[in-house]
Amino acid sequence: MRGYGLVFCLIGLGVIAVPPLAAAQPGPITATTGWFRYLLPQIPAGGFVTLHNSSARAIVLDGAQTTACGMAMLHKSVNRSGVDRMVMVNSVTIPAHGSFRFSPGGYHIMCMQPTMKPGETVTVSLSFQNAPDLDVPFKVYGADGKPGAK
Ligand SMILES: [Cu+2]
């Protein structure tokens, strides 16, 4: 009888030790208003989104991946001596309790070889140096872009 008692005791401990099912924790980054301006398959599409950081530390975005683009890169539009150019950036920082905006004429996600169509919503996976990846829906607009977006 003593042996049975030990077995039950171990089962009891085992049950107690099983962790509760891991609920998906919301990460520190949320995204709003993701969209692409799509023109033609042979013209890179610009992606725009606003990222919000609810944490007390700066978070660094260092990449974007999506099956809707042959390759996606982080870009910044700059005007040097009156000439508009785009430069590649390795990362952007979303400040603590702050936000970062990709917008036409500024930072954007450059989508090379886009395979999207206006009216679709495509998913872009954003990767961060110090936060979990985030899948963000991007609505696809045509040459006129998103109504009201600047
Ligand atoms: Cu670009």
C-alpha cells in the first residue's frame, strides 16, 4: 500500500508541474495601416506602414520578408542637390513608447519583383533584432496610392 501511495503522489506532482498552455503573448510591436503602391510587375512597389512600440526599450527592425516580392528591402528616399534618390538602410529604430512611420517620400519597404495585384492584401513578415517577428497585412493599391495617404 505504501508503494501505491508514492505512485499517486508522483502523478499528482506531474499534473501540477504541467505548465498551462502557452497563450500567444502580444509582442511589444503593433502595426497599423500597412499598404503597397503597386504599378507594374517590373517596377518595384513601395510598402508603407506605421509601427508602434509599447515597450520601455527601443526596438530595431532589421528586415522584411514576403512571398509577394522577389526581395524586400528597407529603403529611404533622400533628396540630394534637388535629385531624389533611394538609399538602402540596414535597420530602423522604433523608440520606446513611440512609433516609426514608413511613408511616401521617406522610409519605405522596397518590394522588388512584386507579384501582387491592387485590391489584394498581402502579408509581410517583419523581423526585429530584439522582439519577435511580426506578420503584418498590407493592402495593395494602384498608382494613385492609398486615399488620403501622404
Ligand atoms: Cu526604394
